[in-house]
Amino acid sequence: MQHFSAEAEKVFYKKPQPFTKWDAPEILAYALGATLYMPASMPNIINMVQSHKYKELTSFVIDLEDAVGDAELGMCEAKLVEDIGALFTLYENKQIERQDLPLIFIRVRSVEQFAFLTDALGKHQEVLTGYVFPKFATTQGATYFELLEKTIQQHQLTLYGMPILESRDILYKESRMNALFAIKEILNQYRSRVLNVRIGATDFCGIYGIRRRVDSTIYDIAVIRDCIADIINVLGREEDGFVISGPVWEYFNNQRILKPALRATPFSEKGALNARKALLDDCLDGLMKEVLMDRQNGILGKTIIHPSHIRVVHALYVVSYEEYLDAVSIIENNDGKKGVVKSHYANKMNEMKPHSRWAQQILRQAHLYGVYNESMDFASLLLHTDVGGNEFETTKEQAENYSKL
């Protein structure tokens, strides 16, 4: 797998590097990027993988929880077991090459279902990267990871767990810190199996009967912003190193009230205002603003529900030329001889000790998403795709499937 295809190569100073599920977990945690959720009832999952239907898709989750109704659960479980078995056969027969296998996860709805699936799938789980554990809490959190460890050892697999924080004890102020520190203890115990930590903001919002608009971000909702801040405070500390992923973006078209949040200048300078219009027509400026807010708050990775979101998110994960030079300078000068150096562009100071972790993260991000050429930016990259065109229109025909999420 690799972020971005060959036609965009001229945009990069450093090209994105390929990755597979067998890479080191500290690399893989950064590689997830825009992770597409799809109901387990979704047809043609096998063909989607084999044909590379969405060429920018590198990670996805097959959802057995909120996206599946109780009445269709048995059918969806059987279909999922059949689908994963078919993918394994294609993989075993080299019809899907190791380097072309996306990062595939299953979101389960309970410990009991997780135990059933690991038994039913057996060695076929080799094509999976892991499982997503919903409403993760101390009551069942350790059990999820105990079962994960058991199936890894039994079948000699490489698998990871991704807990979703979305329960009331985390959202409610009076119980939040105790809940977070108890969860942290579990995650530290199984650190090598935790790929990243995800935030279930839709469930959080539902508890208060709130839903963010298409022209706002999750950070505009005070009670959720407050909770996210505490999650980052407890689980994003330097000594722990957990990668925290951003909440789902749940829109792929809607009516706006507020002014667009996407400046015209980056596009007008490249004679590409039509690309900006396409993004605004699809109401993707709200997503872009939220991704930038995620990054500013130390969050990397985004749950999405439509293929048109993929390149938009990844374009904002590409490291700018200036960021890259700053990061390299900080790492190269972090030998104890200097405490601070002027940046390459002479517009900021780079402090060795306070900025060293940031620099390490930027270089890891640069490895996976690339570095823009000095004169390039996200607008340059989006010009290399049919933004708002036929590819996106075709995928929107699947809207009723995605709307189940």
C-alpha cells in the first residue's frame, strides 16, 4: 500500500513510501490515515479490494456494530466470515499480493461476538490488520485484548486492537479521569497490541442530543472539545506514545449556513478555482478544517464514511517543505551543543528539546505521506484528482449503504 498514486509524483519533494500490515506498529499507527467505515452488509467487498476500486483507499473497517441492525446481524456475521475467507484464498493464491493488501479491520459489537469471530475465522485472519473495540471501558477492555493475544498466539498472526472511547463514563465530567486512567492502565499492559486509540464523537454527541453541522467542526461543540482535551492529556503523553485518531466525519453533501472555510488564494494562484468550487459543492471544507484542527491538537488519522474524503484528508497529512526542513534541523542539531536555532526561513525559532518529539512525528509522517515541493501544497495535490467529478459522482451512488453509518 502507498498513499497517492504515480500521477501526483511531481508534487512531492520526498515521495510517500509504501507500507504493509507487517511494518513496525509505530510506523503502521501513522499509516492508517483516512479509514473508511463500511457496513458488513456492503456488497462486493471482495471485488473492491481485488480491483482497487478506490485507488487511494489504504485502510478500512468492516462494521458489525452501529452500521448493522439487530435483525440482520446473523446474516452479516455469516457474510463477513465468507468474505474474509474469500480474501484469504485470493491472498494465499497470490491473486492479491502482500504489498497490495489494504489495512483491514473488523469492528465488533461485543466480547462474545469477538470470541465467536476469532474462532470462526481462524488462520483466515492473516489478511486482517486487526479489530476495533467499541465503547471500550475497564469492564471488558482487558478481555478484548486477552482474546486478541490468544488468537495471535494460536494462529501465529500479526494483529492489533483499536479501542474506541465513546462511553458515558468517559464523557461525564465526574467519572472521566478515573475512567481514562483505568483504560490507560489496560492499554499500557497490552501496549504492543494497541495500534491507536479512536474517539467516538458521534456516540458522545448522541448522549446530549447534539449533532455538529456540516459547516462546523467537532471542536465547536464545547462538551466534546472538553472531553477530547482530556483524552489527549491522559493518553497522548510523551511517555506513552499512543497515536490518537480523530472522530468520524459524517457528511458527504449537505446545505451550509455559514460562509465556506476554504480560502480561495491557494487555488487562484494555481488557476484552479474550479477545484475549490468542487470541494465547496461537496461541503468538504468543513472536513478540511476539522482535519487541520485534529493535527493542531496532536491527533492523526480520521474515520470517514465516503471515498471522496480519502485524498482530501491525506492531502492535509502531507508535510510541507518548511515543516520538513524544521524537523530535520531540530533532529540534526539535537546533540546538546545548541539549545535553539533559527529556522531555514528565518521566521521562527526551533528549540531542540521542546520540539524534538514534534520533529520525530513530522519525519514519520513525511515517510508515509511525503513532503511537498517548496512551491506545492494541498491544492496542488488535489488538482491531480477529479475533485467533484465522475469518480466522486459514481461513488455517491452507494450513498444509501454509507448512510447506515
